[in-house]
Amino acid sequence: MSTKIQNFKDLIVWQKSVLLAEKVFHLTNTFPKSETFGLISQMRRSAVSIPSNIAEGSRRSTKKDFTQFLRMAHGSGAELETQLYLSKKISLGEIVRYNECDLLLEEVSKMLSSLISKLQTTN
């Protein structure tokens, strides 16, 4: 893998994380308006942070920097996982949408872990 990614939009993990963010927006649209500045805002920020950090990291000049941004994206995924879990426990939203988000988040997390590992072994 070269040090610089030509276009982050070509990364499957970025594409899937954008799809995840879209699904989180659709899910949170079903939440009560009273959560606008609570879980809705936090979940959307966490979800958007994943592809944003992948994109920003891909434009950094070193593998070490890119890896650090991938770790931040992975951390945002853990935040989102917790927020999904909590909002599901208190019955905010539709279960089908949760299942879609959970499956996609799991896939994105695995992809991020794999990419981080590959970048660390090539340093």
C-alpha cells in the first residue's frame, strides 16, 4: 500500500461508513423531537465522524498519521455502538433500522481494524 491514497472515495471502508451515517440519519429521524439535542445530535456526530476521519487521514503525509485518524474513526464507531445500544434499550426508533445500523457498523469496525493492522505492519 502506498503512503498516500489517491482518492479516499475509492476506499470501501469510507463508502460503507458514509452509508452507515445515512442510515443513522434515517434512524434518528424517527426519534422524538425531545432528543434533538441529545442522542440524535450525538449519534449523528459520531456517525459523520467515521468517514470524515478516514477522509482526513487519507490526505495526511504519513502512514502513521493515517493510522491515527483511522483509530479516531474506530473510536467514533465505538461511541456510535454505545449510543445505538442505549437508544435501542430505551425504545427510541424502529428495530429494523437498528439492525441495519448494527450490521453495517460491525462491518465498518472490522474493516477499520484490518486496515489499521495492515498499515502498522507495513511501517
